[in-house]
Amino acid sequence: MSSASVSARYAANEAVRMMAEQEISKGGAPEMTDHVLRTESLSVFYGAAQALQDISLSIPGNRITALIGPSGCGKSTLLRCFNRMNDLIPGLRVEGKIWLHEQDLMAPAVDVVAVRRRVGMVFQKPNPFPKSIYDNIAWGARINGYLGDMDELVERCLRRAALWDEVKDKLSKSGEQLSGGQQQRLCIARTLAVEPEIILMDEPCSALDPISTAAVEDLMEDLKSEYTIVIVTHNMQQARRVSDMTACLMLDSTPGQGRRVGVVVEFSPTHRLFTNPTDPRTEAYITGRIG
């Protein structure tokens, strides 16, 4: 994708977001902004060390929410809370509430496997299975008991991930033979195959070249009409280009303990956060004075 195309897409997205913000300021609201994912007083501990403190966020549906902030402030830790992946880390403890619609995801009786079907994850480094392209998509559906037309499902997911035209004649080839950008879109297609409601993305473009990054960003923009997307990114330009809402996390000193813990210092529509931040720490970070 040319730089002119990226600039045009950014300008179009920015115009849409500004219109939505104007509607909010008039007392209205853009469509499809019901909050589908909420945290209440969420704190996370690695043993005795606290990583996040008192996080309360409401993630709107059918929007892209970016989590930004300096390294070590807990962005990825927060992201992994949303589908209980932190449960796999020995010694990690979570306090507070996480709600998916009206379901308390932290309740003892919650089926964590079911949560991870509803809240899918795309990682920083593409990680296709050592299987064929076809089986990469079909694998999750099979273990979840999918009874429909598997060929149709594979094609549909690859089309949604904007990959079908590139791989339709080599579905039997290994997914590991694809380029980095194609592998990441394959992983996104694999996530779509289990029909999640929410897609989490942990720096999904950090290992990709600019052309592949633009393809994944375009894909995110297309997918948000059907899914809620939460993305961690260190790329401020990317956050501005693709997200509708942005949360800025910072390391804050714990009173009386001399420790630094991750907190959310600002959460607002992306255009507002980048043009008129209310917290001086946000302004210092997005302008490169800290981070």
C-alpha cells in the first residue's frame, strides 16, 4: 500500500471519529457503542509485586480501543486479563471485576475455555500452527465441535482476513511458509474461525514491514463492524490511525512503598486524547518527552 493510500485512509478515519465526537458533545452518541467489556477496580499482582492498580475501563462495542503507554506499565498484562490468559502465569493474582456484558469473568464458576472462545487473542509474533493453511483455520472449529461446512468456514475466515485470494490455490501448504504479514492475517483468520465477540491484539504489527502493517490495519478497520477490538501498540501513529478510543497507561509511584505500578491516567476518544489530552503525563508521552 502506498504512503498516499495510508494517508487517505487515516484522513477518512479521522473525519469519522471527529464526527462521532461531535455527536457525543451534543449529547448524542455514535451507533454501536454499548460497552461490552468493563473492568472495575482491577488490580494485578505478580507475587508480592503489583503490576496494575485500580483499573476501571468501559470498552465500547464495535470499536477499536488502543492501549498505549511506556514499556513496563502493564498494557499487555491488562490485555491478557480480558480473556483470563494471566491464569497461566504461576503466582499471578487478580483482584477486582471484569465484565463481559453482564457476565463476571472472574467468578469461580466461569468456564475459562469458553471465555477464550468469546475473547480471541492475536499475539505480537505470528504463530501459525505447523499445519496446512486449511488446518490452521479448521483446527479450532473442529475441537469446538463445529458441524457446518468446513470448506465454507475456511474460505469465509480467510476472506474476512483478506487472505483468500493470496492462498486459495495453496491451502494444503504449511502456514509457516507464508510471509510474516500473511502469517499474521492467517492467525487472525484462525481466531475468527471460533467466532469470538472480542479480538485482543498484542502489538500485532511490531514484527511486520510497513506494507504488511497497512494490510493488518485495513483488516482491523473492516473487522470492527462485526467485532470489538482491543489493541496494545507502542506506535503512536498507528494508535491515531486505527483506534476510536485510547487508554494511556503510566507507571505511578505507590504511596509509602516506593514502588511503581501501572495505572490508567486517561481514557477518551482517540482524536481528543491526541489533540487535547487532559493529563500532562499523557501529553508528555504522546509528544515523546517521556517513554
